[in-house]
Amino acid sequence: MIDAATGWTDDRVELLTKLWGEGLSASQIAAALGGGVTRNAVIGKVHRLGLSGRAKPGQNAAMRPAKARPVVPTPPQLEGGRTPPRDPEQLMRPTVVADDRWPVEEVEIPVSQRVSIMELRDTTCRWPLGDPSKPDFAFCGGRAVTGLPYCAHHCRIAYQPAAERRRLRA
DNA sequence: CCCTGATTCGC
DNA sequence: GCGAATCAGG
């Protein structure tokens, strides 16, 4: 194990810096980082890094009053209306984790809370589940992190730390 | 009540 | 260095 959850590893700091620079709020970044990191931890780190004092509070794309279309950061797959793989099994398991040995907690998504596209609210996690071409297609339906399209769990998957092969070499 | 970042201060 | 608690605010 590579002390991931403990302390700020290079890639976590990297992601923090990147997302902060993109204007995401501390809580949003905390959700993306996962590992029990709180927004306070993020803010504290931001200050220690001297990243504080961002441009303008509220000018962030992800925080703006969602008008026309909500900003969808990094859908691992299924972007656009494109229908990627035909294999339902693959769709059910967005293995974005790929080569990373990132400790993404395996949390089962309660099928019971899944919602259809009609039931999506702005605070509903839009993580796609299932085959879009089939009737059983639905979305995660969890409580999305404010300003982001996904719940905390799916944020961790959507916002993976920059692939750093540097350490992977080990 | 939801959220925001800023600061303090014991660890 | 870290982050919970707290503060000040929207």
C-alpha cells in the first residue's frame, strides 16, 4: 500500500491544485479526492500551498447557477450520445480505474435508488448505469455533490488523480 | 438550511 | 504539516 488515504501524496496534491484552479469548491474537491478528506482538510491544504485567494468567488463554471446546461466534467465514457461498448457488463462497471492502483472503495450502488432520466433533479447523481439502449437503463440517483453531476462516490471515479506513471514505475 | 472560504490552534 | 472547530458570511 502506498499511503494513499493518509497524507497528501503528490498526485492528490496535483489533483487538488488542478481542481482548485478550475474553480471547484473545497467540498467538491474533497468529494473528488475521497478517502475521508473533508472540505476543511482541502481548505487547510490550499492555504498551506498558498493557493488561496482565487479569482472571483462564484465565477466558477461548476458553481454558477446552472442555467442552460449543467457542466459535465469528465464522464469516463458515454460522452455525447455515443453508445460505446455494447457489452452491458462493461457499462455496468465503469472501469475507469484502469491501470491505477488507486484505492477506490468498492461501494455497491443500491439498485433501489436508481432513477430514470425523467426523475433526474439537479441534485441527482447522473452516473449512468446499464445499457442506454435498454429499458433498464438508469442513473445512480444518489445525492449529487452540489455543483457536480455525480454523488461523492462517483466523483472519486470521475475525477481520478492525474495518471502518474512516475510512481507506478516502482 | 443549504452552502462558501478563512482562521485558529491542539495535535 | 494537518484538519476539526469555529467564524463570518451568501
